[in-house]
Amino acid sequence: AGRLDIAFAGTLMLRGIPRILEEFRRRAPGIELALHEMPSSEQVECLRHASVSAGFLYGVPTQPELDTIRLRTDSFVLCMRADHPLAQRPVIRLQDVADETFLMFKREINPVNHDAVMALFHRVGIHPRLVHAIRNWFTMLAMVSQGCGMAVMSGSLARLGCAGVRMLPLAGEPAESPASLVWNRGACTPALRQFLACAEPLIHDEAQHACLVA
């Protein structure tokens, strides 16, 4: 018996989290799972203060009180409007779209994603024109489909099948979009230990399957 408050960044549901939740509910029906969608940066603060039990978030936090299990690797892709002249290419170089407008989160919404995407631009010598007005991935996809700009995003979002956009792999060495299951080791209850014991092998299975598909 008991209750676990599990935080999650919305689009990480595309990286195997529903399977973990379903299996845990099957194994531990007496433990209530309460799910809370929230930005990754907010999750870190909640985890540090033990106001949530665990979180699925972007990045790999370095705070000493937090422990992590890495979720499966995902690579960044370029999302553009489906009728863009370059949309039918098999891969795309960021240099080829250097003059386009790019949509991004404000850094405080998703600092890990923001910094990783900016590092990609800097690596190829691009100073992008940015629009920082978006608070979630679904709004970003909708804005790209309506011609408001392009976006560098996690490739798993292609599973959503959003009409009007194309997801193109980036040329060169793949750039990872890291994510983790995180908890505060000082607030690890018996119920949370059961959850982690359920989640870890499923996360490893998901990672191995992703490697085989790649």
C-alpha cells in the first residue's frame, strides 16, 4: 500500500514510460500512482525538496542528492514544414537552413534542451534567429506546421505523426537528446524502491531495442 507522485515531461511518454507505469500497476496494485506533468527544471527542484517521489525529465541532473537511470538514447532531428523546398531531403545540414527562423523554449522552461540545441548551432558556426515563445512541444509542432519557423527537437516526436511537418535526420555525428528517471536517494521509500526495481530492467530493454532498430 502507499502512494507515489511521479513527475514527467510530457513528450517523454514517447520513450517507454507508459509501459513502466502499466507494469508497475500490475505488480503493485495497492500502490497509488499520481502523475504530474511539469517542466524538467521544475522537476529537479521538486525532487530536491522531496515533493515528488521520482521524475522522468530531460537531461542528467548533477545535484549530489539525486540518483538517475538514463532513458534510452534519442537523437535530435530538424522539424520543418512539409512543403518546404528542402523537406524531401533524406538528411539535412544545419548550415543549409542557417537563415531560417527557429522556434525554441525559453531556457528556464527546459535548460537542458536549450543548451544542447544551442551547442549544435555553435558547433557548425550558426547564430540562429530565434523565437522564444513556446512552453510545450505540441505547440511547437503546430507552429512549425503553420510556417512559423523550424525547430530542432527529439526524434521520438516523429511518432506523433503531426500533419504538415517533416522530421529530417541531421547530417554528421548524431547529437543526443538525453533524458533520465530521477529520484532523491534520501527520500527513497519502500514503494519507490519497488517502482525503481520495476522500471530499471524495462528501461534497459527499451534501450537495447532502440540499438537493434538503429
